[in-house]
Amino acid sequence: MTPGLTPRHKLLLGLACAVFASHLLVAGAVKPCFAKTMFGDVVPCVLLVLAILAARHNFSIQRGVLPLFWKLMAAGFVQLLLSEIYWIYYDSAARHSTPSSVLGDVLFLLAHVFFLSAFLLRPHSASAGRNLRLRHFDFALLTLWWLALYAYFALPWQMVVSDLSRYVPANYTLDFVQHLVIILGLLVVCFRETGRWRLFYARYVFAFTLIAVGNLLLNVAISRGIYDSGGFYDTPFHLSLLLFTANALFGPSLQPREDKTPAREIQQSLWTARIAMVAILTLPPIAFLGAVEKGIPGNVASFRLYVIFGALLLLSALVFRKLALLTRELAHLVRLSQASVENLKTVQAQAVHAEKLSALGRLAAGATHEISNPLTAILGYSEILIDLPALSPPDRESAQNIQQQVRRAQGAVDSLRNSLRNPDSAHPIPEAQPVDS
């Protein structure tokens, strides 16, 4: 049974709903003005603070990679919060200057890289989270790749040539592609899962769909000059933040389960590495297409080439470092394999030696049986000789010596038989003493 929300959870959810309701009230009742714009910028900040507090409550969950998942989600919320704080500065500074929106857009882009990395952990699987050290490199590769795409497609139209008519569509297109990647990945996982996990991923699908559609509508409204900051164009984004808070509050009720597909985690890590490598390989074709694109100013083309070369240098360094770690780990595995082979050879040699000892024991057991019979016969005949009245004293003494030596031999045979039955309780074989001639 799903545990109910604690009073603290209910308070956070109630506050989030109240903030969202206040946004709807202001959006519908207040005409466009500076105060409405500032209020519209503050609302997502408050909602993100509540989402961070809700995610923070899940850091202590010690089940699989869930703590790391929520930390990455909280890092994404922090990036979004910094982005929204910057937009407060942007809107306030826009009254008397022309600020740049680059920092806010970069923070918004990086926030979704954190979200994508969190979902790639597959928190629903109890076997997830292996080889995280190597997957950190995949996260860094994907982050640099998204930044390279932003710096290539959007940044030149803000930093090199101030042309918002080309910067805004490029930036929103990149955001839309990023949201589309997240949504498609979540849909795949959503259809594979059942129960609470399916509902969990479905809420995130809905939230990121709201962000993607809301940004698209906002871009269209800005291009047509009808955007009202703090109005209903911001509602999809604010509703998605409310869903983020609600989903985080139900985090303690989630339990990772064993994956039905064998070696799914290995396949996942391979796919993550392949995606990162494919992302790197897309940069040279992008640079080639940009070089042959018509209507691009020369300084923009040069800036793009610098971006591609710099990105390839950094990405190559990360790939080299990852390959070095993989080589070191492979060498460690080879050493472990060699040690295992040596141990196996030792065990095999011990098994062969034990088998030889066992065969020798069976042979000795048979020999003691075969020796005991003649000794018993010799002892019997010597007793008969001793009982003969016509036997001379020297011969009688010889017969007694024969009995003594036969009994000594029987003692040695009995001691050997006992040692074969119980090696720990073996008795030393008495030394043979010289026979008087």
C-alpha cells in the first residue's frame, strides 16, 4: 500500500498549488505591466524552491540509485532556479538597457542535461548504478555536446552578430529537440514499466511535454509580438513545475525491483556509451554542413569552426581519459583472470594428488588384507610346532621367535589398516628387531 503524504509533504504540495492558483488569478485578472512581469518571474522561482525541498527529502532513501537520481533531479531544479533568477534580472534590466539572455538560456539547457542523466540511471531497476565512475564521463560528454550545439547554432547570433530573429528560433529549436529526446526516452521506459513506476514516468512525460509545448507557444507569441509575461503563456511551464514537486513528494513510496531482462544494466551502459560517442561523431558533419551553408556571415562561420575545434579537443580529452580508465580496468580484470587460472591449476593438482593418495590407500588396504592371511597361517603353524613333544629345544626357540616376529608383523599391518581408516589416529609402526639365528 502506498504510504500517505506526511504533514510536511502536504504543506509543500499545498503551497505549490496555492502559488500556481495565484499565477492563474494574476494571469487572468491583471493587465500587462511591469509588476505582472516581475510576479510572473517570481512564481517559477517559488515553485522550483518547493520542488528542491521535495527532492531533498528523498536524498536519504537507501535503495539502489534512487538517492543519486534525486540528487541529479535536484541539481536540475537548481539550474532552472538560477535560470529563472537571471530572468528576473533580465526583465528588470530591460527597462533601461539591453541585457543578454545567453546565461539564462545556458542554465536552462544544462538543467535538462541533468534531468536526462538522472533518467539514464534507470532508478526503477534494483541492479542499476553499476560502473557509475565510467558513466560520469558519458554525462560529461553529453553535457559538452549540448553546450557545443548551443554555441554552434544559437550563440553566434547573440555574441557575434546581434540578430534576435535568428537567435531565438535556434535556441528554442534546440530546447525542443532536447525535450523531445527526454520525452521519447521516458515513453519507452513508461511502456515497459507497470504500477507506480509507470505512473511516476507518465507524470514526467506530461511535465516535459508541457514544457516543450509551452516553449513552442511562447516562441510563437514572442515572434508575433503578443507575448504577455506573467500571463497564460507561462501556465504550461508553471504546471510542469507543480508536477515536479508532486512527483518528488511520492518518491519515498517507490521501490526498485529486479529487472526481468538479464544483463539489462550492461546493455544500458553500452547504449549510454554509444550515444555519447555518436554525439561526438556528429560534430564534424555539423561543421561541414555549416561550412557549405549559404547566407552565413564570415565571422559567424569562423566562430562556429572555433566552437567545433574546441569542443572536439575537450571531448577527445574526455574520451582519452575514459579509454585510459577502461584499459586500467581491463588490465586489472586480466590479472584477476590469470590469478583465477593459477588457482584453478593448483586446485586441479591437489585434486589429482588426492586421487593418487586415494588409489594408493585402496591399494594399501588390499595389501594389508592379503598380507594378514599368510601371517595368520604362519602363526598357526608355529604354534603347532611349539606343541610337538619331539621338537628339540633349539627348534622350539626358533618357533617362538617366528611367533614373535609374526605378531610384530601383524601389529604393523593393523597399524597400517587403522591409519588408512583414520589418518589422524595412526600409530607408529614398530621397528623390526633382529632375529637371533
